[in-house]
Amino acid sequence: MSHLTRRGFVKTGAMGLAMASIPGFFRGDPAAALSPSTEGKGSLKSYYDHFGVGEELLREIMAAALSRGGDDCDLYFQHSVPTAIGLEDDIGNRAYTNVDMGVGIRVLKGDQTGYSFTEELTTKAMKNAALTAANIADSGASPAPARLNFHAGGDYYPLRERMEDVGIDLKIPKLRRVNDRILAADPSVIKARIFYNDSSSYFLLVNSEGRVVCDHQPMTTFYAGCTAERDGKREQANRSLNYRRGIELLDDERLDRVADEAVERTLMLFDAGKPQAGEMEVVLAAGSSGILLHEAIGHGMEADFNRKDESIFADKINKPVAENFVTIVDDGTNAHFPGSINVDDEGNDSTKTYLVEDGILRSYMHDRISAQHYGVKPTGSGRRQSFRPQPMPRMRNTYMLPGPHTRDDVIGSVKKGLYCDVFANGEVHIGPGDFTFYVKIGRLIENGKLGSVVKDVNLIGNGPEVLSRITMVGDDLAHSTGAWTCGKNGQGVPVSMGLPTVKVSSITVGGENS
């Protein structure tokens, strides 16, 4: 491959968009680039070459970062290539590719952080950024590591083929298939909206302990929306997929299921009503109801909120917070799940973290700073949106493990209540855990049977209280495959969530007469 400067690569990538293709930067050694955990030296060299660095230069930049006495530092290099295609009623209405590259430099002094980044990967620019981050400290210089050692992470999302190497001519038919199937599904369907996104993110992290890690993180997202009209009344719903997979994700069977579920959800809404408002028993359906677990409970178990005494869980480690059949994990090791990571963005190994075990709060989700504060090991939860912001404790794939009850037993135990199936959005106050969630589609439960469909229902409550009010947990754990992005402090990262069928003894339901 002919030599390209970093600026030259960005220019070439932008020109490639007009030809509907993305040049593969790693084509000189694609196997090494795709397998950072299998061939240390070859793979690492590919990443060094990619970002135009070597061990001597990395140590030089870290020396600048530690020049004012910081305790530790790390350098996070990232190059990402997202591609997006939109289709509405068989007409392409958007298509773009973006190329982003830079390095973020962090210096730690106690629990304080100095942070700077640069999009220009020259020695001068990187040293200037390092010196800026170094200002968090004010003492004699700390030593840079004498040598760097490659650390191989997991291998939770192997790819058959990188998305950069898949032409747009193979992607467009996938969108058209779903578009056509939605429009042909029912005479009342008047509009289809299809959105596709794939991305590749390559990162190299080096820290002052001498650890070097690298990873290639793929993601493929597919969204299908449907709008239908009957007697002048319109309804719309959607279905989405999100995995760390390549084009093989979008096989015909899976795409047909996405289209059919988008239509099915839409048509259900025409006959949907609203429940009576008030306190009632609520059954959370297996799967995407895990969004309530993620938002109302999961964020409160991120260690930074507890370290700052902002979470209601701050004093509850090793104390009961739920019934003994409730176990909640945050897991970064599920194969191909959107929240899975081979290593986190601080270079720590990804783990399966038991947050609540048999009803007892056992752990928070820790990054490096919170782990040091609590005197524990990081849980592999230090994540960031890109090289521009610094990492912080974040969820990955958060779910509740199966319990002792069947789905039929859970539903059958409710005389009058609400079954929540499809959630749309929600709002949570992290400290106390108070929440409001919007249920797009649900059903009434009457005498232990699922009844009429309801829509546009608000759930109002408190996360820790809901956790303590879980009285039954089904044996049917399901993971949501939707395109979930978790926002925190202005940063968004991909996540997933899951839940078995769960009964909560009481939640405030906002419906008619509310």
C-alpha cells in the first residue's frame, strides 16, 4: 500500500464517499488489524502504524503528561468510520460517511482529572495536549514507563468481514426489502421509514503503567418505522436491531421479522385504549422492559454517583435491596451484544459484574478512579463516547437473571393490573431514583389473563422502591435487540438490557382520569 499521511487519508476517505465506498486503511495487513487479541506484535504494529506512533514517541508524550507530577496518565487514540443510509417510501433521503480521528490525553492526580485532546496527530500537537492535561498537578515530574507491554483483551465480537469492505450496493437491497415488505403488509400502511448505520471504531490505549491495548469495535444498526391510517386516524411504531456484527446480521429471516413486528405494533394501536389511572400491580414483559431496570436502577449503581454520595445506593453495599430471587448483572462479555467490549476505554478487561446477587447489593460499576476510591478492582466499566471526552463508569449489557417462576404464573397471579410490553422513553433523577416512563404498548391484566391493548401509558415511581417491590421473577430472560444508546453527561454509548417477566406489586400508572 502506498504511504498516506493522516491528512491524506481523511481527504481520500471523503472523496471515496462519492464512489459509495470507504477505503480500507488496514488493507496492507487486514488479518492483524481485525485480530488484536490473537497476534500481539503484528497487530500492535498495525495500530502503531495506523496512528503514526511508536513506543519512543508514546513514552515521550507520557513524560510530558507527567511533567508536573501527575499520579497516572493514559493516551487514547481513536479512528472511527460511521456510514449511514436512509430510505423513506423507497426513496433514499440520506447517505453519508464520516471519518474521525484523534487522541485524548488524561492525567490523574488523586481523584482529580486533567484532560485534553487533539485531532492533529503530530508530535507537537500531542505534546501540547499532554502539557495541558498535566496542569492538574503542580509538583516534580513523575516518571514515564520504561517499557510498554501489550495486553490482549477478550474476543467477544469476531467479524467475518469488516463493514468498510462491504459495498453500498450490498446494503441498499437490505433496506429495500424491509421497505417493500412494510408497504405491502396491510392496505392501511401509508409510509415506511428505514434507517441503516454501520460503524468501525479502532482504538489504541497506552497508560503510564506500561499497558498497551487495542481493539476494533464494529456496530451495525437497522431501524424500521411504519405509519398506518384508518378512518383519518394515524398510528406509527417501529422495530430496530443493534449488534456488534457485520453484514451477516441482516439476513432475510431477521429483516422480515423486523418489518413484520414494526407493522404488527402499528396496527395494534388502532384498537388500543388507556387504563384507569392509579396504583396497581404491574408486570414487565421479558426483553425491552429492561429499559426500566437500566434507567431507574442501573444508573444508581454506577460508582461515580455513589462516590459523590449522589445515589440512594451509596450506603447499601452488602445490604438487601430486593427479594432473594433477584440477581442483576452488568455484563460486557456477551457475544456480539451492543454493550459488549473486549477491553474498556481505560484498558481494563471487560467483566461480568454482579451488582445485586440474591437480593444483596454486591458491587457498583467501577472505572479506574472509583475503583481506587473504594479499594477494589475496576469492573471494566470505564467508557467514553470518543477520544474527546474522558471516561466514566457506564453500563454495558444490564439484565436480571432468570427467577423461579414461569411467565404464566406471573401473569396468572394478577387479578387486575397492567402488562408493559413496548417502552418508548423515560426520565430518571439519578440521586433519589424517581422516574417517569412512557409505555408505548401494553395490555390490561384481568383475573390472570391478558386483556385489551392499551397505549401511551406513563409509569411513575422510584427505582429502589420498585426493586424492593419485585415479588415474582420469571424463568424466561430475554435480551432486547433494539438500538439503545445510553446518555450520561452529554456522552452516548451503545448498551443493551434484558429482563425476564417480572411482577412489581405496585407502581403508579398514569391513564384516564389522571
